[in-house]
Amino acid sequence: MFCTREQLGPELASLLEFVLRLLRTFGLTEFEAELGTRSEAEADKYLGSPGEWAQAQAALKDAVEAAGLDYVVAEGEASYYAPKVDVHVRDAIGRRWQLSTLQVDFQLLQRFELEYTGPDNARHRPFMIHWALFGSIERFLGLVLEHYAGALPPWLASVQARLVPIADRHLGYAAVVAGALKAVGLRPEVEDSGGRMQAKVRDAQLAKVPYTLVLGDRDEQAEAVSVRLLGGSERRGVPLQDFVAHLQAEVAAKATAAHLPGE
């Protein structure tokens, strides 16, 4: 991200706020920050002047403090070209993971001689902010899967609702229910294989599908569904449109939380 000197502080604060909001959306709530600065004892290995480094490090420090994060200063942990803030999280069993990173870079802009025309009609050099939300996306997804022990919340689950017809004559109604869910962008799956209904419900629980919908004669007649949650609780006779609206709202709330500021 490119910004002016005046925009550097507000942009860092906004990006860090977005990083924390995004991680909270995925259910991660325990954060620590590490401010990586240059080592004064090895100053010759870093690009740029001491003044540039002091300004960049101060801007990152202000952003971390504005976010209310606990942090430590890690002298010597900066990249050779830029200071950085690493955000660490703890998962459900207390393990610490380093995920998101913000860096303030002066050097690349100088090497490419990047400039912009300011309000004073003069030429100025912008600042660059490098930011990584997740680090490695594969590593992040592995962390999320372990954090939830595989029982992903509905908005993340690949299958949000598994439909279990009690008998073959209910397959037509299962298709109607699946169509209603798909029409609003949800991800249902119809269990149409042979076997006992109880076994199919058990398989859905073992697969950690958030919602299992059991469909029988009464459900079809009332245009309703019998809902079994992953924890084992059950509610019968839920109107189909009420369930669709509930699941749609649950998913939409999380999707909205992951938008960038201003979107």
C-alpha cells in the first residue's frame, strides 16, 4: 500500500484494526504483538538512514498502542530494509502462532524513484506499507481447523447443512429444501444413499456438519424441517423459510465483518 507521509500513521492504525477484526472473525481472540526493530549494534547491515528507521518504528509503535495490544520490542528482528509488527495469536489449546505482519518500507521507493505531486505542486516520495493478513494461507487454514477441532462454524463449513430424508419418498422434498438454501448462496448436501436414517444422522455428526435436517412426512406437509445441531440438541417443525433466513443471516454477519474498512 502506498501513502503520503501524513497518511502513514492513520493507515497503519486502520490496517492493524482490520487485521485484528479479521482474526476475531475466524474466532481467534488472544493476541500479542512483536515490534521488530533494527539492531543498533549491527547498524551497518540495514538499508536507510537512522532517521527513516526511527520514523517508521515510531509509526508502528503508535499503531500497536492505539490498538491496545500487548507487545514486546524485538531488537534485531526487523528485515534489513524495514521495521515490522508481527501479530501472534493463541489457539484454543494455548499454542502461539505468528500470523499477520505490517512493515514500513522506505527503500524500495527510493530504488524505483517513485514520486507523487503533492498539494503544494512539488514532488514527494510516498511511503510503502507491506501487509500480510494470514502469512501462508495453507498454514492459516490448518490453524483454524485445529482451533475448532474440525467443527467449523457454519459460515466456514464446506457443507453447512446435510439433508437426511427419512425415506425415499422424501427425496423430492429434500430437493426443494436444498433448492431454497442454494437460492440464497448456502451450501447444502442431500444424503440420498441407502441405509438407516439414524446412521445417516450419526455420520453427519461425525463429519461435524453444523446443521443436520431430518425430513419426514410431517416436515413435508408443514413445509418445515427438523433441525439437529452438532452438539446433539434438536428442534422439530422449524418453518423452512425461518431456517433459511436464520442460516443466511448467520453467514452474512461473518462475511460483513471481514470487509476492508470503507468497503
